[in-house]
Amino acid sequence: VKKPIPVEAFCFNEDPIPEWFINHPFKLIREENGNIKITLSTMEGDMTCRGEDYIIRGTLGELYPCKRDIFLETYERYYPTFTMTLEIEKDN
């Protein structure tokens, strides 16, 4: 059983492109039908990402594509929470 480990990800055609992706080497290619695909340099070599695929940033900063159906079945959205302490002064 794997431990749950948070990863960062975005959907190629739907989500805003995060800064961590812009700084990674990739190549945009427009196909004859007008669709755009991305070729990513990954630890396993070049991989292609199309349309509704997700691009995942792993725990070591590595990137890899994941098909939408596999991503949605494997991962769940995580909303981090934070705690804030306020000090309130008393009026005299």
C-alpha cells in the first residue's frame, strides 16, 4: 500500500499554467488538426501530453503526463489548511 503523498498537477487544456511548469523544458507542437500537444523531458525520456491530460510534478520536481481518466481515478484534490493566531488588545 502506497503512502498518500501530495503532488502538484494541472490539466493541460483547462487549468492555469503554473510557474513550476514554465521553467521546465518542453516543446509545444501544433498538429495538423489544430490541436496542441506538449513534449516533456522526463526522467524516462521524452513523453507527450495532449488535450485533457494532466501534467504532474512529483516530489523531486520531476514532471510527467497522466491521462485524465487515470489521474481522476488515482488522485484526489487536496485543499491545504492553515492556522492563524490573532492577538487582540483590550481597550482600557
